[in-house]
Amino acid sequence: MTEEFDVDISARDLIAWIKVDQARPAPTLRVSASRSVEKTSMDLETAGVTLDGDVAETTTRGILEVSPRRGAGGWVLQVSVDDTAGEHPAGEEDTEEEVEGLDLEAFEQEFLVPEGRLADVRRQHP
């Protein structure tokens, strides 16, 4: 069972720490980042819309995971940022989820540079 704990560090400070580590000749941290786009349908009554049919909400989620390169188990720091694009008429394509790998710079530019998004930083311990 994995335990999760909130971490008292900003996502921007964590990124700065990762960049310093990754600039070393032998980085000590393993870093992976991804973007997923999730489209979920909801009925119009739930959405508060009075037209016929359903609507879909599109959420883009950025996940950054950091762990030590050496040693099994231990810890994983995870930064999660959600950006909800809003509601639009639902179509058949609105039930799929797309996942794409990102590098650290792309994650930072897409999810941390825009102001107003809440970045959740958590520590996972197996």
C-alpha cells in the first residue's frame, strides 16, 4: 500500500532543485513528466445547461514524478497540475484519454508558467 503526504515545497522550487541536479555530470534524480487529456461526459442537468444532449469537460493534467536513481522503493515526489478547458457539446471522441511524455522544460512552460493554476506536490512512500 502506498502512503501519500503533502510536501511543503512549491512546484517552482522543486523544478529549480531538479534542474540543478540534472545539470550535474551524474544526476542523482530520475525525472519523468507527462500530459494527459481527459474528456468526460456529463448530463446537461448536472452541468446546469438546458439544451438537449450531453456536454463534455476537457481536463489537461500534468504529472511530474521525481525519485532517486539508486535504490528501490524509497520515495517519489509527484507534482500534479490540472487545467480544465471547460464544457462543450459531447461527441463520440469525448470518452478517450490521451497521454504524452514531456521533458522538464515543456512541463514547466505548460503547467507552471501560467499563473493561477494550483500545483499539488505530494510524496509517495511505498
